[in-house]
Amino acid sequence: MSNVVYIKAFNSTITKFIDSLIESFPEEKVLKSTSIKINMVIKANAVVAIKVFKKYTTLFSEQIINQDEDFFLKMEIPNENLSFLEDVKNIYKYADDGTKKVIWKYISNLYKIAQMYK
């Protein structure tokens, strides 16, 4: 498959992820601004999100694959373009088990798509 397919899939998935969090946690006002930021980044340069996500998450491959909670509980966000992960981290801390599973599903899918991008 071409990189365009992965870029579109990644951008669609990250948008759905944030939208899902907004729906589940409407009291988290920061998520709406996160959604706006992500959409602005995607519109400005559709490749940036997947490149930055891939570069950062590759360092944590084992934690993501094993769904190790330390990925969320102890991670430091090294890049402003990944600030959405800080929002996810804050939600993860008090999320119920079902929500945590959904979060992992999205993170795992984003990770897999990013790894296929060349």
C-alpha cells in the first residue's frame, strides 16, 4: 500500500480517537482544543502527525505492544505535537477498565498504522 493510505488512515483514526474521548469525557474541556489543534496540524501538513507519532512511539514499542500502563502513567511528552498524549494520560489515570481498553485499542491501532508508514 502507498503511504497516502496510511496517512489517511492514521489521521482518520486519531480524529475518531479524540472525538470518542470528547464524547466520553465532555467535562474535559481541553479535549476540544486538542481536537482543533490536531485538525489544524492535519490540514497544514497531513504527514506531520504520523511522522511525529511514529518517531516517539517507536521508543516505547514494547510498552505499547504489551499494553503496559507505565506508557501512560510515567511517560514524558518530548514533543509539542504529541500533546494529545498528555490529555490521554490524564484521562487514563482515572478511567474505568472499559475505557482503558478502548484507549489501548486506539493507541495500538495508531501505532500499527504508523509502523506501516515508510
